[in-house]
Amino acid sequence: MHYIMNRFAVLSFTTIIGLSSCFSLTASVKGKNGVVVTAHPIASQVGLDILKQGGNAFDAAVAVQFALAVVYPHAGNISGGGFLLYHDATEGIGALDFREKAPARANRYMYLDADGNVVAGLSRDGALSVGVPGSVAGMVALHERLGSLEWETLIQPAIDIAIAGYALSEFEANILNESQLKLQKINEFSAAPFTRELPFKAGDIIKIPEMAETLKLIQKKGNQGFYEGPTADAIVEIIQNHGGLMTHKDLKTYQAIWRAPVLGTYKGHQIYSMSPPSSGGIAVLQLLTGSEAFFLEQYAPNSADEAHLMTELMRRVYADRATYLGDTDYVEVPVENLLDPNYIARRNATIDLNHATPSTEIKEGKVDQIESYETTHFSIVDKNGNAAAITTTLNSRFGSKLYVPKAGFFLNNEMDDFSAKPGIPNQFGLVGSESNAIESEKRMLSSMSPTIVAKDNQVKLVLGTPGGSTIITNVYQTIINVLAHDMNLQAAVDDRKIHAQWLPDIISFETGALSEEAQKTLVERGHELKEIAQIGRLEAIQIHKNGVLEGAADESRAGDATALAF
């Protein structure tokens, strides 16, 4: 009940900040014992409480993941997946891949009609879009390797919240209202408590007793409580009743994988980020290497010159992503070659600082772009220097929209991150090649980019964001803001961002990111511009030389992001 009452205390304030699209109304938080930055105040409080109980950053991360599954159901999850980048004070920096996988019966033709054309929506909505979930296995693996408190202790807060209920913020109520028609259409039954006739409003209490029972099984049995038994039965039943492919064997055989992160440098700092099947780490490192070669720091932040150079770098990086990236367990990804400064220099040699390079000159193709930001990221650092950066997702808002009534959660639609057909874009406008084609039990490519920045082997920044294809460019620009432009952390997070990728030839920019003069200059250089309301919700922590931990939540954009410290 502790968490429920805290939620009411922030309702009016989060409503106020939701009205601001250009600046933050709050400063960052600072402490010496721990910082937790998440997309939801209840989840942040859960994580902070675990740190105060003597848990480490990894204990807090487990508790936050399960709390988000309850209070942030459109993106937080136990039936999605994601990536962890971590720093262990003893072990060093590493990565955990708990990305979803294709069911064993999946195949490259499953979303095509008789003529070989992609069937619209089939990879995005309903049972065929669901990948084998990885979140629970990821949290179990994290706790077994790096946790310190008892597993049961870490799951209990989420159970308590699911039983007692939590109050909707205005932001969350709006999301539910906007999603009603789709949720009701996909589900042949009422997806209670998330569907109803009357509109949701701020302050409405959401209780999920079915989720509480699911969490109790996970609390008692770990992986077996989710991938086997009643929960697995409920998942398979709902998927197969709606024409999906997942089986009990798919669930039982899922495993999270410990991986080595990718490593690069920028302005004397070590940049660690997520390795494939995430494309994010390689892309962020390529962007930073290109930026250093062009001395990007000479340009004023948000100037036409900076935006032009960033766009040219982004187009080439996203073309590489479309061509080379995939699951390294299935395809050979030339990681070392892609990160070789000489290769990156050759790749960027065609950049003209005064004229835009059409994407068709970089690689053939023409696609449309669709924006979505329904992922979530959280960053945690404890007093001993342990750090966790986790980006996790259902993919689209409420994932597949398919609800498991007996278990109390929505299923992901991660299969859309494969190339349904090479050369055809997914919902984020990202084109894939054969490297990301659908195969049995393969992990789909991702843009998630949890990142840790260190200097002299001391962690300096922990960050990440949701945002689909914009994740990579948001993380990149925030690092640039701190390391090249010397912005304080909150300013770097709040700063309005731009986004460009390989096709379409558009610079998307947040309202306030580019002055009218900068816009005019970019158009004269051959760019097409598109103003949008929001790019991601970045959550970051900075560790200062004096030992102070600073957390910056992205409160200036729509949402309920919250940083807490002590």
C-alpha cells in the first residue's frame, strides 16, 4: 500500500509536466547511496526501496522490471524481452541478451500471401506476431549471477501493487483510452481491467489479481513458474486459439544469453553498448567515431551545421544496419569491420558538408516511416558503483494487443522486428536484409541501445531510451551533449533531438530542436524536414568524480518518468 499512496502524491505534478514539450520543470536528483531512474514513479520507488534495504543495483533492476510489468503495461512487461548492459564493481562490464525468439515453427513466408506480398498487420497484431518471451529468464539469470537479496523479496512489491491496485496518471489514462478500439478488436473477450465502456481518467485504480497470481508462481518457482505450468498453459492456449505458432516446447527451451558488449572510444572515453542481436551498440559507436573524425564539437548544438553532419552520419549507419545486422547465432555479422575507424572513414568520405546525400546513392530502396516509442528503459547505480542499464519492450504499444486473461498480461509483437520480406520496412520504417530474415528460434534484430560510458575504467554515464528506430540517435546525441558540448546531465536529456535514418530522406525534429534559420539552411542544403512532438524518453545517470550520483529523468516529454536518489 506504501507504493499506492506515493502514486497519488505525484499525480498533479506529472499532469503539469505532461503539458511541457520544450523544457523540464524539474532538476536532476543527486545522492551518494543510489539512484534509480525509470519511466514510472512507483517503479522508481520500488527500486529505491530495494537499495535502501541493502540490495545492489541488480536486485533493484529485477524489482523494477516486475513493478513496471504491473504499472506500465503498454511497455513494461514479463512477456516481452530486452537487453541489459551492466557494470559489476568486481567483475567489470558485461551484457545480457534476453531478447525474444521466433517460435520453432516460424518461417520466412509466414507473413506473405500467395503472391509473395506482405499481408498488412499480420506481423504486428494478434497471435502470429508474438515472439517467445525473454524477460523472466533474463531477470532470473541476472539475479542468479549478480543479485544479493532473496528472489522472493524482489518480486513481492509487484505482487502487492497488482493486488492492492495503483492509480492511473493522466498520461496512462490517455494511452488506455487511445488503445481501446484496438484492444477490443484483437481480443474476443474484455481485456479487463484494461478495457471498459467508460473512458479511463487520472486517479482510476487498476487492480490485476491474475497478474498477482502469475507473479506468485514466478516468485516461488523462477523460470518454471512462467515457462512451465499454469502460466505457460495460459500463454499457449490463447496463442493457439488465435492461430499462432508458439508451443510449450518453445517456452520451456528459452534461455537468456550472456554476451560481450561492443566497445568503442570517443574523446578519451570508453563507450560500451549492446552487441547483436541489437544493432544499437554498433550504430552508436559508428556515429561517435564519425563525429570525432569530423570534430563535431566545433558546431553549435542544434545548429544547421550540426544537424546536417549528424544526418549524413545517421544515413550511412542505418544503411549498414539494414545490410549487415542480425542474430550472430544465425548469421555472420562483421562487427570488427563495422567498427574499424578506417572502414567508417571510407564510409563517410562521400559526406558533403554543404549538400544532402540522397539515400538512394547510399543504397537502393524506397520506404515509408512509421513512428512508435513503446519501449521502456531504466538506469540504476548503487553506492558501490554497480550499474544496470536495461531497455525492455513489448515492441508496439501493448505489443500484439493480445491479452492472456488467466495470467493478467499482454503478449509482445516482437516478430515485426524481423524482415517479413527483405527490403520491406517494419513499423519503424526500418528495412532489413537476409541477415534479419525470419528463421526458426532466431532472435530478431533490435535498435535497443543500453549504454555505459567510462573514463579511465571508471563509470561516468549510464543511459538508454525507448523510441524504436530513434533509440540509437537519441542515445548518440545525449552522449554528444555531455562529452562534446559539456551540457549538464538534465540539459543533455531534455535537449530537443533530431532523427534521420537510411530512407526515407527526412530529418525528423522535435518541436524546438531547430530554429527557423536552421530549418531554412537545411532545406537549402537539400533536406526534407518533418516536425514531430517527441523523440524517446531518455533516462540517465552520471557518476561525478566526487562520488555524487546524479539521475536525470526525461520529465520534459510526455510521460511519468521519475528519478529518485538517496
